[in-house]
Amino acid sequence: MGTRDCQHICDESSPAIGEAGKTGDWRDAFPSIDNEKCIPARQNKPACFLCWLYCPEAVVSKTVPIQIDMEYCKGCGICAEICPAHAITMISEESLSTTEKG
Amino acid sequence: MMSKKTKTRASAQMLDGNHAAAEAVRLSRAQVIAAYPITPQSPVTEKLSEFVERGELDAQYVAVESEHSALAVCTSASMVGARVFTATSAHGLAYMHEMLHWAAGARLPVVLACVNRAMGAPWSVLNDQQDSISQRDTGWIQIYARNNQEVLDSIVQAYRIAESVYVPVMVCYDGYVLSHTEMPVDVPTQKDVDRFLPAYEPHTILDPANPRNYNLVTLANPRVNAEGVLCHGYMELRYLLQEALQNSREIIINVGQEFGELFGRSYDNMVWEHRLDDADVVMVAMGSLAMEATVAADMLREAGHKAGVLGLRVFRPFPKTDVAKALEKRRLVVVFDKNISYGSEGATCSEIKSALYGKSTGPVIRNYIVGLGGRDVKAREMADAVSKWLLSMKDGDLNQEYPEWICAI
């Protein structure tokens, strides 16, 4: 089946999460959060949230503890750079699969 | 083609091409006009701003800081449902290049008048067709007018065509030769144009109650959208643009025919002919240059040669079948181009060779580059250029790698 059934003649869509497809597979490093260091997790209350503020893909939640939607996280590492508590470490996807295999 | 069975109460006026273009836009009830002045297009925008200022045209005239912005305003206004118009020349058109792609890709029925002017360097404000030919591959329909009546008629038809196939249309006419030369033009009544041109129905609806995204990042492959419908990838959208241009020939001809029925001037073909029936030598050209070729053909007839002219009215979509049918059984075809694809040949010549490929009775084809940067092209020179090949055509060399130039080198 072809794509004519959508009846569009230019690109169009309704606003939805993942509009441009699942961008998580662009990632070659993922953020790993250490909740022993993360300020909202450690204080058990809403605080800091600089990672939420700076994430260009809006995939970090403003919750305690924070959550990152790995289906759309592109692995840019801005959250790790901005975190004042150094709670986020970028880990290469390659090393993970090697470890898993190993 | 110019039958005189005028059924409507048009008024004949002495108009230059720019004024004729502005009248066409007024009669077409454009709602948003954005343009930046550039020689030789400026009088079009001046006239339109006067119409708006005097309340003779109910439109928003947006004064912008560049041609890129002019077309950005027009694409945006077209997307929210307004009938739009812009006009430019040469460097202005080049500056619009990105937005030309955008208007076509977004399938917006923008109408643009290109007052053909040479490209720098060196600076020139005079006429050739390098500017619009350089925008050949942006996905726009291109129509070339041969006189000021055709400037007016083509712009009115352009709205019908663009809004039927959702492809933008560029109406091209030669700078100064047409833009600043007055000739009699029948100006139709508003009532008649209203009968011919229904209101624009956009395919893009921007409604806060039903928000839509248009032309976002589109990945290579088709993908299922939020509603679970499989949608086009980038390539399918490109296919549809090509398909729209391929299928637009029929619309262009039908619109031209209907225009003829209402206004007495029929445009029911992609090409036009002058003394072509028994011609074994055919001169091919586009725009006002093709009118000069008719004078040259008459000179050749007087000298005993069976010469005719095939004028190209529509350059995109290129009417390959019409051209092949008109030229395949001729002895000699001489193509005159007011443009060149550097390192190759004139753009229309390449198209004609492509249209005739594989025809068993293909003619000898010769190409002349003429009239660049406003160099006057005389009918005598065109006739002589044809005569040269009539005398030395015994070698059987159908093709010629590079064009000849009519210049002083």
C-alpha cells in the first residue's frame, strides 16, 4: 500500500509527540542519572530542574525523581554539562552493547 | 490564436507590460501583495500600491526589506488562504531562490511576475532570460508572454492554473522590450474576470481549534502519523510535485480554452505557430524574441524558403509531445536562446533535443545564443543565421555540441 491514502499534497500533521519519528535512535551516548547526587532526588522535593530547563528536546520530566524519555533523547549531553551536582554521566551506547555482549 | 470574436466589453488601452501586469493583478483580486522594487519590475509594484492606496484593490500591500522576505510574506499569506502576488527581476529573483523552492514544495498557488533581466556580473539592467531560466528546477510552472496582451491574460490564467493544481506560476515577460513598451491591450471588465476566476480554496487550513503542522522536518521514509495514518516521506512529496507538473498540461490548455471562450483570445496550446503548416525550416524561441522570429521567417519566405516559427508559451511543464509533433518531420530547426547553461547550450535547445530523441525523422538542430544583456536581436540577423545552415547542411550532422553566438567576437 502506498502513501496516497493520507491525501496530503504537502507535508502536514497534527501536533503530537514524536512528530519527526523516534529520534532516540540518533543517539550514540545516553545520559545516566545518579540519584544519590541529583538534587531533587536527594532532597525528595521539586528543586533545581536545570536539566529539564536546558533539554532542547523536552524529554526530561519535571518530577521527583526526574525521568528521561529515551525514545526521543538524542544524546546531546547538555543535561550532563548543565547539572550542578554532576549527577548525569554520558555513557556510549557502544560500550553498553559491548558490556551486554561481554 | 488571436481570434477576434470578442464577446465581452473590454476596453482597449495603451499599456506597457508592467501596467498590463498590474491591471491583471487588480482584476484577479489579489489579497496580499509583497514586493521589493528592482529595475525593470518597479512600475508593477508602484502601480499596485497606487491601486491599494486609492481603494481600487482590496489588498494588503506589504512593504518588505528584500525579495526573500517578499516571497516569504506571499507563501505565508497563501498558506492561510489569501490570493497573493509578487513581482521581481534578475537579482531579486535569485535572492528569492530559497523561497521559490519553499512555495513549490508547500504546493502554494503563488503567482509571480518575472520581468526578465540579465544577471550580473557585470551589472546590467537590460533584458535576457537568464534569471528565470536559472530558476527552472524550483518546481514552478513557467509561462512566457510574447506581448503585453499576453502579460495580462497569462497572469489572470495563472491564478486559475495555480489554484487548480496547487503549483506556483511564474509569468515571465521581457524587460523593456515588453515591460516599458506601450501597445494596445484589451482590459477585461471586473465582472468578466470574476466569472472566469473563482475564489481561492486553500488546501492548507490554519485553525486554532484544529492545529496543524505544515512542512516540518520530514524524514526520508514514509511514517505513521499520530492518527495512525501512513504519511508521505520526503520523496513521495517530491513525486507528487512532479506528477502535478506532468498533469498540469491539460489544465493549462483547458484554462486557456475557457479564457478564449469568454474573452475571445484563446490559449489552447502550450506552443504557438507562425506559418508552420508547410515549413521545412523552423525557428524556435520564447517570449518577445519569438515575435522577432516571425519577422525573420517572413523574410526567409520572401527569399523562397519555407520558414516558420514555433513559439514556446509554456517552458515548465515542458511540452515535449507538442514540440516533438511540431518539429519531428522538419528539415532544419534553429533554436534561439536568450540564456545559456554555461558549458552546454541554450536551455530551450536542450529541451527540444530531448523532446526529439528517438524520433526516426529528427531534424538537423542548430542553436544560437542571442540578445544577452539587452543586445538588440534583429530579424535580419536571425534570418541570416538560418540561411547559413540552409546553405551548408549537406554533412548530415544532426547535432552540434555547442551553440553559435550572435555577437562581435
